[in-house]
Amino acid sequence: MITPATLPPIPEVRLVPRDTHLPERSWGTDLPCTGTWRVTGPAGSGVTSLLIDTVLTRINAGQDPTGILVVASSKETGARIRREITGRLAGTDFASEAPLVRSVHSLAFALLRDASEEPVRLITGAEQDAVIRELLTGHAEEGRGTWPAEHRPALTFVGFARQLRDFLLRAAERGLSPERLEQLGHRYGRPIWTAAGGFLREYEQTMALSAASSYTSYSASELVAAALEKPLSSRWHTLIVDDAQHLDPTSAELVRRLIPGTELVVVGGDPQQSIFHFRGASPKFLTGLPVDGEIVLPATRRNPEREVVVVDSPPTQNALIADRIRRAHLLEGVAWSDIAVIVRSTGQLAAVRRALLAAGVPVHISPTDVVLTEQRIVSNLLLGIRALTEELNPAELEDLLLGPVGGADPVTLRRLIRGLRRFDPTTRGIDTLRGLLLPDAEMPDFGGLLTEREQAILTRICGVLGAGRAALPGGSVEEVLWAVWSATGLSDHLLAASLRGGAGGSQADRDLDAMMSLFDAAGDYAERRPTGSIHGFIAHITEQELPTGVRDRRSATPEAVTLLTAHGTVGAQWGHVVLAGAQEGEWPSLGETGSLFDQEELVELLDAGVDPDAIVSHTADRLKEERRLFHVAATRATTRLLVTAAYCPDADEPTEPSRFVGEFATTHDLEIQRFSADPAGETADYEPLHVRLLSVPSLLAELRRVVCDPAARADERTQAARQLARLAAAGVPGADPKDWWTTTRPSTMEQLPQADALSPSRIEGLLACPLQEVIQRLITEEDTPAALTRGTLVHAYLEAVGNGVDTQQAKDLTLASWGQLQDNPAWRVALEHESVARLLDRTSQWLAQSRSTYTQVGVELDLDVQVTEGVRIRGRMDRLEKDASGEHWVVDLKTGTTVPSKDAAQRHVQLTAYQLALRNGVLDGDRITDPAPGEEGLPVGGGVLVYPGSSTKTASTREQTAHSPEELAEFAAQLPGLVTELAGPTLTARINDNCERCAVRTICPLQPEGKATTRV
């Protein structure tokens, strides 16, 4: 096994007994013991607790636990109920032959399995989504299906597949067959329903004929409808249903059929927490079930301290959340696991998670909500398995080496590749590396060209791949996966990090959860496809773009802050809760669900008999459900609740707090507080509180800012220096001034070798701003800007025509080259094609019209002339023309659309530089060079800027008249200073007209965003 370079020791693990002394609860009424009962109450009133106590009372009274069934709305809620029942029964002789608590789908699966002769299998949503997308791709490529013409172009889109899947789930929940769906489509003039019915038939046939033909496969939604087709009778004497407001009509019917013959039925819930209408859920079963008795719990038992805060930006909001959580944990002793951060949608999770981890807060996101291929450790391991039998391209190889499997960092990898290049100068280093990782490659003797660390990286990745290749012949999917995983040595490394806790520990937990999920998926794949290959498994996983719905084997809550969406909070509670990102537009979210397939019309037709052609507005209903969702999220806290939102009307994307925030503050008589990241952001009518993150780096940063700020008061600077000295004496990194950038010496103050030549364009940039001109050239663009490509082609066209190529032929070749370089949509390519053709035509027109004034001397002439002591002008000239008087004119082609004024053209730096070079040079064939001794320079008439892209009817031109010898001498005197600027070691920054679009503003000391970088 390959051991990582740094493997921290595994901490000592001690088992701590669970606290089984749970407080007894009193209800002020007798608990149900026979008949059918309904229990309702607001959030936090104890409905679920009463149901649990009812179960415990039955068991303590001697009832057989095997005859008790608790039905939960989800597996997460079921797990929480199961844990509490088990905890309260600890130490007793409790035993049951069957699970006591089941979700609705688990119940349907058990009933279906008992009633079916063949094995039954549940497919995940991710698998179903992959199958649907594959079938839709076939429809698009082969023209199959009866999809309406206006929808056919969208068949390959992920959004279309997701809406189709949701539509089919709602149909399956209501037991619709393909034939019935097609009939409804024909009857109500909905061709999209008819097409979906035909697709559903093909989908069912595909699943029936799949490699897992020994199983009957069902999705979660199909399970309940399939169970209802079997004869059902209750085998339980006690039936408890929790959160019944979340049941869809089909699930409600399943429960209803189990009621006859049951001694005790208790149905609990709260209609004001019905938040899954988009899944077809309805509180009708809860409110409409005939009962013998009813218990209404009057009030909530959760009475937290409530606070509403509005901040000036989303980053400030994240900083505030991290600060409050850290203070609760560090100052008040609140466990990380007793804190939750709730957001409206999954799109908000990533930013909050990054902010919390950066602040040292451990974060837990349910592994069942994770897309496997989006986990770095999983994608990197799958890439390593691909490398067992195929050659990776350079980008994939770098990704493999820089990931968890390779274990390299960018600097080490760069040095490794350089070392391999020195070992074999005839081959690129990355190609040599690829060759060394091939199956039959032997490790050569590098003769000291690689350091010990670089050699270790190479040895590690070869060992990992070697272990996988050794398992490939005859090995199952699980065996190959295990061989590669165990060879990485990451298991012990992540275990040690996980046991240490903290932010790093929570990330290690996430990685380990992802790997367990991957092995679960591998086991399921091998069971269903005994002859499946490892590459088939990789394709199976990478095709899945939804959460895999993996098994969560955790028996204990992770010691981390729970981060989840509002819908995921059902049935849960925490001591401290932050309700984050309550923005208008995000919450309420009033978008219609499944609008492409008229999904809501189908649901209302089946559930309420509403004609799909009737004009019905669902906005009011959606707003009510969003308000209920906010209510659910805001009632999860038992000790403290913080509601946050951002108000930034002047931002690029203006945001304002949700209307629910104001309603919440009014309802609870709360004053909305305002916070800002910048204490200097106060105005006469806005005095926000300052956000100070309780962490060592934040404290150090604030103290250092005060010490280094000359505008700060003397006593503040003295006090900040005193605190920094205390921290430095305690050994806190970053507190000692000797470690600060502003007081350390540069690595070198030596100048670069001075260049002896400047190009006209560089002269222009250096005169405007040396910092921008030098640094901006070091920035590499991933793609060449379209304007630059267009300009290069138009210049090539002008050169070709000047060299005698036929105008039409040159135009055709140029446009063909332009088309080959495009990767834009067809409509954009056609538009750009017209624009480039117009540029070429107007360039050709100017060239023809100017022949009455000028005679061509040369095109794309090389220029290399000494213009002053120690400085040469070197470059290329678009065109050199001569007028009737024999004077030379420089022509510079510009493909931009902005034409300068005549005064600006007269001051144009590039043309002036060309004039200076011509006055000091002579024509030697196709180049301008130094004159011989006694030989005079060329006579200059001036320069011309040509703008074929201007908005005028013909190409616009701007002339620069000939400069006087005095003006050219003054211009030449500036050039030695520019050469010195290029040598460094410092660069001058100047305010100029290009500052607004400058790419180096973030490091410019003259710009606000650059001061944070340069004034540390």
C-alpha cells in the first residue's frame, strides 16, 4: 500500500454510553388506546412526541411490538423517530420481529415484496433520470416518439428530462398507465401528455428488458401504486401515522386500506406544515379522515429568542452567520451538532458552506443529497480507474495527479514535469509522464534529476495504478475499486482527519460518506449485472446527475453544523437555527412547477376534477405554500433563531429582503437590525453595526489594519500594537511583524536585463500606464478574444490584397478561416459572418479609393531603427504609402468601431512612433532599417488611421500631419525612461482612460480594489 507523505496519527477513540435518562413528558390527557384518532397541533407542540409516547405506552402495556407500525413521511423522519423509541426502550427486554418504523415507500416495498413471487428492486432517482435522458437522446437522434414539433429541439436538454421525470412521477403516484395518459392527452387536447404516455410505455418496456430482468424494478413513486394493486390487509394491531399532511393521494389510500381491522389508529400532523404540494402532497387525508376521537395540542413548546438582521451584501451575511455560530460554540458551549443553517434552495448551499468552512466551522450536508460525480474524491478515483486501461489526455492526467489519488500539489507537479523534460529533452515532460504510467512501462533511473518528493509522487501514482491493474484480470467491479482505493492509503488519512473534528474533519466525513456511497453503488451494480465491467460501472455513475439516494448508515449525528434546505427540515429541531438568505425572488419562489407538461393541470384534473382548459391562477396557492414553508423553517429552533437577509439596491444584481422577513418581524414585534462589513459605511440615515468574525485570522487582520493605518488615532494604534505583541509572545502565527509582507524585504531588487527596442504599440501602453502594460501581458486568456481574431484576419486580408491576391479570393479565404474558428451558435456565427464580410468590403473600398492619392510602397514592412541613444523602435507596419510629392505615409488599420477625434489623431502615439522611425530610417527592400553613414532618413508626410468598422457609409479615416523635428525630438526623449521602466524592479501606475476596463485593477495601488492588495 502507498502511504501518503503526511499521515497524521489516529486519535484515541473512546466509546461513550448514550444518555438513556430522557425526561418524561406529560400531556394532560389520556393517550389513545383504541379506535381511530387524529392528533394535530402547531409546529413544536409535540405531535410526534405524543405519537412516540403512544407507541411506548402500548409496548409497556404488553402489546406485541411486531404488531405496531409507525409510518413516517420520509426515511429521515423515520430514522429520528426510530432513534428516540430505541433510546427510551434501552435497558428493557424490547424485541420486534419486524421494523417498527417505516417510511411510506418502505412500507409499500415490504407489502409488494411479500405479495410478489419475483424479487422486487427499488431504482434510485439518479438511475431513473439517466435512463430517461438516454431514451430522449435516442428520440432526438432517430426522430422517434410523438413529441410536438415545437418541443422536439429540447429533447436532449437536461431541463426537459427533469420536467418529464417529475411529470411521470406525478402520473405514477396516481396510478396512471401509459394508455390512460394517452387517452387524457387526446381528450383534453394536450399532445404533450399523449407523447409522454408513449414515452412512459417505452420506458416501462426498457426497464422490463434491462439486464436486471430477474428483478421487477420500481421507482419510489411507482412502488405505492404497485402495492395498491395487490390484496392488502392489516397485519398490525396498532397503526401510527406521523406528518400525514405530507401524504400524496396514493400514499394516503395505501394507509387507508390498512385501517380496517386495526385496533388502534392514530394519525398526526399539522395542515399549516403542508409544503410538498409540488410533489402532489395534500393535507386532505389528515383533515378528512373519519375519527373516533381527536387531540388538539394548543401551543408550541419551542420559544426561542428571535432576531432579524439585514446586511449590506451576501458576503457580509455569510460572515455574520459564521461569526454567530462560532460565538455560540466557543463562548456559550453550544455543540456544533445543535446548530443548523437553513436556506430556501439547494443553489444557496455552496456559498454558505464555503464561508463556514473558511471560518473553521465544520459543516454536515446529508449524504443522501449528494451527487456522487460532483464529489472530488469520487471523480478523481474514477479517473484513476479509467487510467488502468486507457491513456489519459494531459489535462486529465494533471487532474489525476493533483487530486486525492495522486496527492501532488501544483508546484511539485510542475517541478516533476520539468525534471522529466530534462531527463528526455526530445519529448514534452507531460508526455514522458504519460508513457511512464502505461501498463508495461518500467521506471528508469533518473540520475538525481528528480527530488525525493517528486520521485515519491511518481512512485505513488504508479503503485496505485499497478494495484488496480493487478486486480483487473478476473476481478469484480468491487474488487478493482477496492484495490485502487486501498492502494491510495486515503482511508486511514481521512479517518484520522475525521476523528479530529473541526472544519477539516467535516470535509473528511464528506469524503468518506462519498466513498461509502460509491462502494454501495458498486455492490448494487455487481448484484444486478454480474457480468458488468468496471468501465460499464464508471459510465453508470457518470451518467447520474441527481443525488444517488444512498444508504445513510450513521448511527450518530455528526459533530458539525447541519446545512440544509427548508424542505429538509421537516420533523427536525435544533437549539440554534440560522434562517439564511431570505431574499425576495428566492423566497417566495413563485415559479410554476412542470409548466412545459402542464403538470399542475394534470394533478388538479386527477385530484379535484378541475378541467385543464379552465383558466386558474395558482399564484395565490403557491404564495400560501411558500409562506407555510417559511413558517416551517422558522419553527425549528428551541433556544435561538436568527433570520438574515441582504439589502443591496445598488449592486450589479440588486437584492432586497423577502416580504416574509418583514411579516415575521411584525408578528413577533422585533426590530430589524442592520449590519455592515465596513464600519466606515455609516451615513446620516444608515448606522449599521459592524460584523466582526470571531476567529484568529480576522482578529489579526483587524489589528494589523489599525497598526498600519496612518489615519487611525494614536491610542488605537498603540492598543492594537500591544495586543499584537501579546499574541506574538503566545506564538500565534501572523502576529509578529517580521512575518508581514509590508515589512519583509523583497526577494530581489535587481533589474531585469534592459531591452534595447520598443514597439510602437508598447510605447503607447507604457506612456499611458507602465503597470498595466507590463502586467497585463502576463495574463493568459483561455480563449483568444473574438475581436482580436477578427482584427488578425482583416490585417491578413489587407496584406494579401496588397501582395496582389485577387480581392474576392482573399475575401473567401478569410471568411472560411473565420468560420473554422467559430464555436458559437449558428445564429451568432451568421451574424458575425456578416460583420466580418462588411469589414473586408469596406477595407477593399478604402484601398481602391485611396489609389488616387497614394502609391503603395510596401505591406507588413519590418521596422528596426535606432531613434535615440540606446533605444530602437522595432515592429511591423501595416502599409507604407507615398504621395505625389514623394513623401511617405504610414497607414495603420484599426478594426474597432470607435473613431478618435482629429485632435486625438494628431496626438496618436503609435503614428508618432512610426513617423520617428521613418525619419531616422531608410527603405531596404521590404524592411525599414538604419541608414548608412551620411544617408538621410525618409521624407515623411504623416500617418493615416483607417477604421473600416465605423458606423459611417464608408471607412472612416483620421490623418496625422507630419511632426516637426522638434516635436519628434521631444517624443524620442521620453523613450529611454520607458526602457528603464521595463527593467523594473518597480512599476509606475498612472490614471488613464483605460482604467475602467483594466485587467489589473485588483493590484493597482491607485484603485480602491487594489489598495486591499498593495497596502497590507
